[in-house]
Amino acid sequence: MCVCRQVPFARLLPMARAGGWDVDGIARATGCGAGCGLCRPYLRRMLATGETEFRELLTESRDG
Ligand code: FES
């Protein structure tokens, strides 16, 4: 989940799909990704693959 906003990815994914949001769109609409930013690589992966559960540690290194 986005810890800053206390929103689970499983809730964000359908909203993002319905709204056609990219990561910045999610941040604008919900504030998720606009706080500490640590969830942004997870949001990016979620949009790309549809995953909402992550067992790996993702970092910003390859995230815009
Ligand atoms: S965890 Fe999403 S902005 Fe901090």
C-alpha cells in the first residue's frame, strides 16, 4: 500500500485503470506517490503488470 496515504494497491489499481492514470496521474488524483515517493516504483510495476502484492524490494533507481 501507499503508507503515506494508507491506500492499498489493490484499491488503487482499479481506480488507475478506470481513470487511465499513469504514476503521476495517481499522485495527482489520490496523493499516493506524492508523499515520500517510496511507493512510486511499486505503482509503476502495478500499472505495468497488474500486480498488487510485492515480495521484492523495489527502489527508485530505474524509476522516473
Ligand atoms: S508510501 Fe506512497 S507516497 Fe509515501
